[in-house]
Amino acid sequence: MAIERKLRYLQVALNGSLSQALNVISLLPSSERIWVEAGTPFIKREGMNGIRALRNAWKGFLVADIKTMDGALGEVLEVVQTGANAATVLGAAPPETVRLFIKTCKEQGIYSMVDMLNVEDPLDSLRKIQEAPDVVILHKGRDEEKTFGKIIQFRHVKRIRSKFDSLISVAGGMYLKEAQSAVFNGANVVVINVVNPDDPWTGIKSNERIAEIARKFLESIE
């Protein structure tokens, strides 16, 4: 399943229960511009079988947010067996791990995504790796959402693009206004979380009109 560089994508991150994830998938509009993510909390709870369940329910692009920190070879091979189209490694991991992750993803025919969560200078991190992943994620974590002054530094988009031919994904505290800003600043992918109604985090509430909101996102980032 190929990524088209000219398109702007909405990645819907599923972090709750398997039943919630399957319900959300059933409500999402059919679009090549929508990606589904098996989020890290979901994978920790449901394991590789959880990713397989999402693969069976969603025929489009599927991201496994495994956030590899070590053991790249084994973790990529496990994800490949689930049928996911892409997987994530932390930019804060040792350069050897990130290089092996990217190499193994390429050999196995899935997309490599480097998550720059808590990485001060993503370009410097990529220079140490000396290898371009398919996607670089500029990420403000859940626990950082309410921290005053913590923002996603869009200046990194042009800096990365000046040296590496990677797509840019933006995640963390995203809603319509933030998504539009991300795309305006050059992002290819916007990640939006599905959250429970009483969760403190930004995202689409699981009891909201998910199909309608997803369509609004697609329109706003087109």
C-alpha cells in the first residue's frame, strides 16, 4: 500500500479497548487518506493479536505504534506478521537501533517511522542515524499537552526537508485548528487521538460523531 506524497493524511490513533477500536473503525469513512493507528497503550494491552484484529477490520493503511527502543530486528519482524503497513521507532533510541529498524522495515516491505518524542533537535538525531526513514514524527506527548509553553516546533519541518527526503507527521494535542496549522507548515500527516469522554487529552471523543468529525479533518487538511 503506497503513500502518495501529494496527499495529506489523517492518522486516527486508537488507544482504548479492542471493542472501542473496532467500533471506531466501523464508523470511519472510506478514504485512502485515512490511516488507522494501533496506539502504544492499545498494543501493550492487546499485543500483536490486537494489531491483527485491527488489520482484519480495516483494509486501509495501518500503523503499529510500537515505539521500538531496542531489539529492532525482532520487533519489526513481529509487526510484519500482523499485516501492518508501518511501524515506529523512537528517535531517542541508539542510532544503531534506528538504523537497523529502518533497514529491516525496508527489507520487509513496510514503512519506517521515527518518532521524535522528547528529541530536542530531530535533524541532529537524523544526522547521527545517517539514514532517512519514510516518515519523521514531530511529537508532543500526552503528558506534555497541558505544560505551558510546550509546542510542536514546526521550524523543524523545513530543516529536516533540507537534508532528508522523509515525510513529516505531526502528533500531540491535535484538533482542527492545530491540524490546519500543521499542514500549512508542511506536514504530510496529522495524527488525532480517539479519547474517552472523561479523558483529559485532546482528541475525538469516542462518543462523538466520529464519521462527521473525520470528514471535517479531511477537508481542513486537504
